[in-house]
Amino acid sequence: MVLSENDSFTLQDIIDILVRWRKLAIVTFLTILLPAALVIFLMPPLFQASALIMVNRQSNAADYSVSPQISGQPGTFRSLDRQEEINAHVDSIMARSVLEEVISKLDITKERLDHIRDFRKYVRALINFILDTASYVYDETKYFLGLSSRPTEEEIKFLEHERLVDNVKDRVQAEPESDSSIIAITFKSSDAFLARDVANAIVDEYLNHYAKSRDTRARTFFSEESGALEKQLAEAEFRLSEVRRTSSAYAVDQQRTLLLNQLSNTRERLGQAESQSAQLRARIAVLRQFANEPKFRDEIENTRINLAIADAEITALNKIAAKIELQLAGLGDAELKIRQIEREVKTLENAYLLSVKNREQAQVIEERAQASLADVRLVDVASLPLKPIRPKKLLYLGIALAVSIVLAIAAPFFAHFNDTTLYTEKDVKYFLGIDVVASFPKLKNS
């Protein structure tokens, strides 16, 4: 029954309203509480495993500056504070290369991420079936209507891998602890064992990745180069000793010296003649573009004559060089081979010493640079989470119970204010202005 705005409720009126609409209140209470409790107990669990790492700066100063490593060249000096450096590590932990390596090592799949170890796995399977069916119907409708082209198998595999990486990245969280150098790395999954294994794998992979990134490329390059040169030098020295051991010709006589000098001069002149011939050929190719102009015709002819002279000189020098080589071969190949190997040994020795010097310098530069770098260390591995972070059954049940009680109390008053029937003697007197002589209670069925 709708009352006037000036009417006030007494405690007895409130009790009468609740008693009259008690069935509605009970139905409302159960309608809200029972489905909520069912959803809470069937909700898939979510476990969270956390591992801790510490970013420990080796420098005692609060800030440090990055200075140029090459003297005499300008460098950029930039002050790095502790919080900025920690944030850089947080972003690096979430790097795609780290996550993909973890996915590959642990063989993570979408099914493993959704795995549940109790009866709620059937609820998850039903939810996934509904979502996958809806997605399949939507995609097939697009393909049927020509709104989109059907992807190839390679594209499907690529998209599935991208979704998997994004799914893993959404479950990973790296946050620095307040007022400390500790970074907490957490991973969330419906499988407690998977959450622990992935959190520890991310920490291990990042520590390995960070250790590798601290190695200077220059030192690595010079180390590999010096190792290769050392091997080549040893091989050359061994070949030289073998040639000397098997040959009886050790000294270089005057005739061989003269022939070798002549051969060297001849090859030098041959190189100059070939260079001149190449220049003349290039000049002729350029002048041919202006062959129709009279003033260039004489120049083209002169260039051709010079080219013929240069080619003739090259032919003559080649013959001279071949003749000298035959004379040297006739004097014996042992001396020539010894000289060649000696020159090779000398060249390799100089290159090896230079590489060792560069490697030592690179190592000094790296050690000076790493003196200011932070050291990332493992503080605590992720343990097996025994309780899920979601759902919090007691909290959710308390909220559902409170909402059910509030709505169960509000429903009778809502029904009362929308009721248009005359229910009590007071309603008859108020709306009809008639005094009630007698009223008969409702008879109950016997």
C-alpha cells in the first residue's frame, strides 16, 4: 500500500511489512546467495608464485656517471639514480627474448596455462568450449560472407605463438619492493606447480641473460681473433721448421737475391701498368659519349694509342716475370718457400701481438666500466604456493551474504510501496474515511 510522504513508519509498521512480505524476502535472499555461492565454489583457482632478486650497485655512491671510454673524444655524461636503474631491470625482465626462452625450455602451451588439478577443470573446459565455439562460429561467418580471408597454417601457428607469448606476459609481473633494491618477480597460473616453475625459470633466464650482456663485445672479439691468429702462427712456424729440416739450402745467395729483387720490381711495374690500362679504358668509355663532337675525336684516338702501349707493356712485363720465375724455379723452390713462410710467420706474429695488446686494453676498459655496474643476485626462489590468491572464498561469501541480506530487506519495502491493495483497518480508514466497525481475520484452511 502506497503511503503519503508525511506518513512515518513505526517499528511495528516495519515489522508488519517484513512479516507480510517474508516469503519475498526469503526468495530474494536465496536467489542472490545460492548462485553466488555456487559461482564462488566453481570459480577456477589462481595461484601466484614469487621469486626475489636484488640489484646491488657495486659503487658506494648513490649515483654514478657513464664516462667516455676513448680518450680525446667527447662523451655523454648522464647521472643514473638507483630507482631508474631498478626500473630498467624491471623492464628487461619482461623482455620478449626472456619470455620466449622460458616458453621454449618449459614447453609451455595454452593447455598447460589453463590446467587445473581438481574438479573445477571441468568448469574451465566448459568455459573454453563456449568461447572457442563462439570464436569458431564468428570466424567461419566472416569467411563465408567474404569479409576476411582464411589464414594459412603458417599464419595460424604464428598467431597462436603470439597469443601464447602475450598470455604469458600478462601473467608475469615484476615490481620493485618499496624503499629497497629487491625486485619481486611473480607468475600467476591455475596450476601451482607451473606458477612456481615459470617464476624460477624467468629468474634463471634473466640472470643468465644479464651475465652475458655484461661481457664486452670488444674483448670477446679480440679474444677470438688472438686465438685464431695464435693457431695460424703455430701452424706457420711448424711448416717453416719442416721445410728447413727437409731442405739443405739455408742461405740465400747473391743470384737468388738479385732475381727476387727483379721479380719484385717487375711485379710492381706490372701493377702500375695494369692500373694505367684500367684508367685509360675508363677514360675511353667516358669519351665515347662525346664521340660525335670533333674536338674529342683526337683525344679518343690518343687515348686508344696509349692504351695499346700500356697493354703491350703489360704483356712484356708478364713475359719477364714468367721468365724470372722459371729461373728461380730452376735454382730451387726450397729457398723461395722458406722466404715466403718466413714473411708469413713475421706477418702473423705482428698481427698476434697487436691483437693481444688490443685484448688487454679492452679488458681494462671493461673492468673500469663494470666497476660502476650493478650486480644482480638471486635472493629467494619461488616456493610452491599452497593457497590460491583467487577466489577468496570467505571474503566473497561475506560480500554475497551482505548483498543478499540488504536486498532481502529492501525487497519487502519495494513491494510495499508498489502495493495498491487495502491490507489493514488503518488503510481503510485513511483512504475511504470510514471507521471500521469489525474485521474478520483470514481463515486458514483446516
